[in-house]
Amino acid sequence: MLSLIVKWILYTLVIIFISWIIPGIEVENFLSAMIICLVLGLINSFIKPFLALITLPITFVTFGLFSLILNALLFMLAGWITPGFEVEGFWSALLGSLILSLFAVALDKK
């Protein structure tokens, strides 16, 4: 259980870091960053698998690059749902989702 809480806090810090370095992404406070981590986790657990299955043909045709677009759109959806978290454009969402993915790979290494 401690590992889950530690990962949650680390992802929260990554979200805050992303909001510092990308001009189109803003986080109101630490609590908003914690909530966005929870919302992103729920979106990635329940909505993303369904959308990935539906968009599988276009992902195949684009050699997997469409998955980057899907990640950016889901990042924008999380910004639209969560109060205190703003994503102001597609390019900001794309860059934010890429950075979050890179940190996720680094954080999930055991």
C-alpha cells in the first residue's frame, strides 16, 4: 500500500513539473495535481483500452503513431474533467502526455 501512495505522490510531482515546463498546461495546486493523477489513472484503466481497440486499424496503418494522438486527446479530456487543471491546446497536450509517458516508464521500473 505504501508503494501505491509513493507512486501517486511521484506522479503528482511529475504533473506539477510538466505544468512548469509546458506553457499551455496549468495546475492550480498540489491537490489538483493529485486529483489529475487519479483521473488519468481512471481514464487509462477504463476508457483508453476501449478507444485503443476501436482505433486499432488507424494505429496499425500509422505504425503506432496514432497512439500518441490518442494519449494527447485523453490528456485533454482529463484537463476538461478535472477542476484546477487546464490544458490549452493539442500540442501542449501532446508534449505533456509524452513527458508523462517518459516519466511513467522511468517510475515503473523495478
